[in-house]
Amino acid sequence: MRLRWTMALVVATALLAVFILLRWGGVFDDRKVVVGVLNHAIVAEEALDGFKAGLGGLGWPEGGRVTYHYRGPLAGAALDAEAERLAELKPDLFLTLSTPAAKSAFKVAKNAGIPLIFAPASDPIAIGLAENLGRPGRNATGVTFGIQEPVRLQWLKTMLPDLKAILVPYNPDDLSPLASLLKITPLAGELGIRLDHAHVRNGAELDAALSAMASDVGAVFVPVDAYVASQVPRIMLATLKRGIPLSTPQRRGVQEGAFMSYGLDMHALGAQGARLAAQVLGGVPAGDLPVETAEFRLTINMDTAGRLGISLPDPILRQADLIRISRDADGR
């Protein structure tokens, strides 16, 4: 009888341990969680779609176990105010899409003890989101990028060997394009390319910069800038009229008509952030999870290349994702 009771106790203890582990891992977790979303530009909403799909696939579906609070892209003081509003809702998690959004949310999230996932943020150490990438340690983790920008410029020069000058429109209030410029400027000098900077905070300034392009500018290079990257259709009108290519920092821009990108797939990046979020919701402190680097891919729009009269050799084409989406004569 004593042996029987001992065996029963061992089995019960083992089952309890398994249950605790499964619940900690989320299998039996029936909690309802709230995610506060802060975004700076419409281009980043593709990452939100990827995040929702990824988190849903990991057992946290929207409308079931997860409620998202999101008011759309915001900028400046409105972005800071929205971060404060979301913190008052006491969400279980902050999700920020773009570097300006991460900066606005970080302070209030930290003060409120709310973990933060950035998907993405440029140079999270420089803007104070992380002490280091291996163990960020500041109640935040996520996905970063930036190392790809010199590679993108090198690819552009390889495809356009006669390129001498490029226009670089960017928002000077956003740290992401400033970090991009620091990375590409030395390489541009080595390649013999002049970088024409243009400060762009709104549509009027963007149109003025495009109209004032120097006659020898051979391409427009959009750095990692959420606002400017959201304006691809607008930029395409000017570049196609001028007969020069446009390079964007994300695949979506090439799908919209840009000539090439070596950069991010925002949907995949969002799903990458969701994997980190699932671990945080399972009980792992955000600051203990290493910051991940986004995956990059060379992408070329073959229809735009044809329209611009750009012929590319097979060795380049074999290394790229080729997109064929015919467009109207005005680029839309």
C-alpha cells in the first residue's frame, strides 16, 4: 500500500510539473492580453500585419486572446501623446514600428514596467533602447537593421557603373536615416558617388527636393526613413519622368515600382518580432532576449528596369528576387 501511495505521489508530482511548464510556455495559458501599438509611418503597417499573423500562429490570435490598440501612423508631439495614452491603458506589451515610435514609447513603457518589442528600430544601443544587443537589459528587445545600407549602395553602383551622384531625401528629425548616412558616406566616397542630401519633413518639401535635383543625379536613394519610404508612389512620378532609378530600403518599395532594394521584408520582420513577443508573454523578461537582426534580400523590379532601359547580367539576376508588375505610364 505504501509503495502504491509513493508511486501515485510521484506520478502526480510529475504531472503537476508538466502542467506548470506547459502553462508557463503558453500551451494552457488562457490569459487575455492587450498590445499597445505605436507607429510613425504607413509603410510600417506591413510589419504590424506580420506581427499579428506570427503571434496568432504561436497561439495568440487577434480578437481571441489578444486585443490591439492602434490609432494609425502619427508623428511629432502626437506620437509622444499616443505613447502616454497607451501607457494609461496598462497594456501587457508595447509594440513599436519604426525608430521614432520606439523612442517615444520607451520612456513611458519603462516607467510603467511594460515590456517593449520594437519591430524595427535602427541602432537600439545608440538611441538608448539596449545596453548591448546580446542582452539589452532595459525592458525592451526587438529587431534591428542598418548593416545592409552600404551593401545596397554597392549593389546600385554595380548595376549602374556610370553612377556619379544620387539624391538622398530624408527626415532630419529621424535618427534612422542619419545612421544610414553615417554608414554609406565613406563607401560613397570610395565609389566616387556624390551624395546630395535633401531634408524632407512633408510632401511639399519632398516635391521641392525632387524638382531641384541636380542635372547629373543618376538615382534617388531612399535611406532607412519610415516617412520617405512611405512616399514611393510620389517619388516614382518624379524618377520615371526624369528617367532615373529609385532604390528603397524595403522590398515593398520595389513592389510599388522602385527599381531595386537590398533590404527588409517588413511582413517577415513583423513575424520575427512576434516570436520575441511570444517569449515575453510566456514569462521571459524582454531585457534578457537578444536583439535580432532583420533578414535582407536583393530585389529588382524587372518592369521598371525595362522602362528605364537598364539591362542586367545573369549573375546579378540569379542572386535577386525578380518582381514583374506592369504599371501605367505615370508609374502608378
